[in-house]
Amino acid sequence: MVVAVYPGSFDPATYGHLDVIKRASDAFDRIVVGVLHNSAKSPLFSVEERVKILEKATQGIHNIIVKPFEGLSVNFARENGAQVIVRGLRAVTDFEYELQMAQTNRVLAPDIDTVFMTTSLEYAYLSSTIMKEVARFGGDLSRFAPPEITSEVRRKLSMLSESEK
Ligand code: ADP
């Protein structure tokens, strides 16, 4: 049984993330999506909200579980009995950082391999940051994430702008 973890910020998940999750869930026996709680970053959604959003968006996939985590991906992989860390590669700009991370993780945990999924072309430009940027200026989000996610983005941004008034 091959277990893979897919760690990331997912603030919030996009069609790009969901595409990687779907393909990884076909390739591996079990996928544990790890939602990173990083105190150095100030995300739009709390880690609990990001977990909930992902759980809802991946309801139809039977071999997936979504969990919050803190710290090193290799430790998260070990805790979940995973042999593989999945990451997505969109463009060459992702490559240098991802290669360095994968090599570092290999030094820390030689028994765990990083597997890269190249993004589907239609999502190659897409990131959580881009989606939030478009949302802030009222643009159409329907190409970026499913309705249950885009409605959460709009709700959160309007709550924040209300509290700034
Ligand atoms: P991180 O802060 O760890 O980069 P992200 O949520 O931005 O967290 O991304 C998590 C993983 O998903 C990374 O491996 C990233 O390359 C991948 N990813 C992000 N957007 C896409 C996309 N549009 N297509 C494929 N993979 C993606």
C-alpha cells in the first residue's frame, strides 16, 4: 500500500490543486492532504477553514483525508506512514525551489521520495494568490475553483471589508 502526502498552504484550494489531488488519488492507494499552519504567513483563511474547504471540495474521492499540520513535510509524511510526498509543478519558476526542497527532504528522510505532478495545461497559470487578487477586484472566479470555494472567498473578503469600515 503506497501512501502519499500532499502538503501545501491551500489558501484556498484551486482547480489546480484539485487536479493534482484527483490524479494523485488515482496513482496512490491513499492521499493525505496536509494543510500547513505557518505562523510566519498571514493567510486569508485559518487552517481549520482551509481544511473544511478542501474536505468539501474532495467529497467524491474515497481514498483521501485532509489534515492540518505544522513543521516539516517529512515529519508529516512519517506520522502518516507515507512513502511519498506529492508536489505540483506549474512552470520552470516553480522548479528551482521545488528541486531544492525535494533534495533537502531527501537528506532529512532518504526513505521518502518526492513525486512531481506536472499541472494540467489549463491550470498552469493558476495560484491561490492570483485567485484572491482577482476576487479583490470583483472579477469572475468561476474558472479558478468550484462554486463552494469561490463563494467562501467572496464571503471572507466581504466580511473583511465590512470590518475595515
Ligand atoms: P505552498 O505554499 O506549499 O507552495 P500552495 O498551496 O501554493 O502551497 O501549493 C501547494 C502545492 O500545489 C505546490 O506543490 C504547488 O506547486 C502546487 N500547485 C499550486 N497551484 C497549482 C496548479 N495550478 N497546478 C498544479 N499544482 C499547483
